[in-house]
Amino acid sequence: MAGRTIETTGFPGGDPPVPNPAPPSSEIPPFKEVYREYFDFVWSSARRLGIQPSGMDDLIQEVFLVVHSKLYTVEKRESLRSWIYSVVRRTASNHRRAKRTHADASSGPPGDGEALSREPTPLENTERSAGFQLLMSLLDQMEPPKREIFALVDVEDFSVPEAAELLGIPLNTAYSRLRVARQNFEAALARHEARTKGT
């Protein structure tokens, strides 16, 4: 039997064969567990990709529909977070494209049967804090490519090689882009602090 061996010492006439312990499972968890574990990650990633609060419910629903239908394609649990981010990234790109095409599509009142009608999550409550609002304001001042590498590495704690792979860019480009993004962030923060002191 592949991957398993049978101990035969003392058998027959002694103890029955005992399988060696199986290696730790790296199986992908069920969807409900993935949803609970990664909801806040999906939310924060989408916000940092420039999705406005008014569009978040629809986008998150789309992301988890894809996750639900494609979860079986993920081979290793260790790659799950990166895979989910790639789903968020594609969905956010499609969302922005649709918003440009149908600029007034979301101008009406929300429907009666919103799919994700729920209490605010801890992350949504955090969004109301001054610190989070400042972070989003500073990130919004960056060009999208720099904002994305900065958010992945310095906010979401991806390694630079992981971020480079997710973004489909050479590793040297990722390091260079991150360096400029950090400089831009520090400059924007300094301008904010100068304005704050001057008021």
C-alpha cells in the first residue's frame, strides 16, 4: 500500500499488524471552515484593491462563489491563502471594469433580498476607526501596482517572493516596486502629519 507500511514483528501468533502513523493531513478544509477563516482576509484585500464599501457585499459574494466552486482544485492547504487572494484580485478587477461600463448600475437602493445581510464583522467595525481610515487614505494616494505590493507584504504579511508570484512579476521588480511604495507611503504619512500639526 503506497505511503503506508505494516509492522510484522511478532506476527503471526502475537499482536496483529499495526499501520505506521499517517503523516499530518494537508487536506483542504471544507468550505464552511474556509469561509470563517478567510472572510476578513477577503474583505481587507478587496478594500486595499480599491473596492469601495458600497460594492463590498456583491464582491465578497462573488469571491466565495468562486471559492466554493473551485476549492477542489487547490492541492495544498499551504497554498490556500495565495489562491484565495488571486480569486479576490481577479474578481476585484472584473468588478472595477463592470463599474466603469455601468457607472450608474449601483445608484439605486439596495434590494430587499441582499445575499449577505448580516451584522458587521469585527473588521468592518475596525474600518470605522481613525487608524484604518488613515491607512486607506494613504494607500489611495499610491499608484495601484505599488499599493498592491505594499499591502501584500507590509499589511497582509506575504513574503516578497509570494507577492511576486501572485502578481506575476519578476522578483527583482517586486523588490524595486516595494521599495518605491514604502518611500511613497512614508512621504504621504509625513505630509499627513505636517497637515495635522499645522491645524
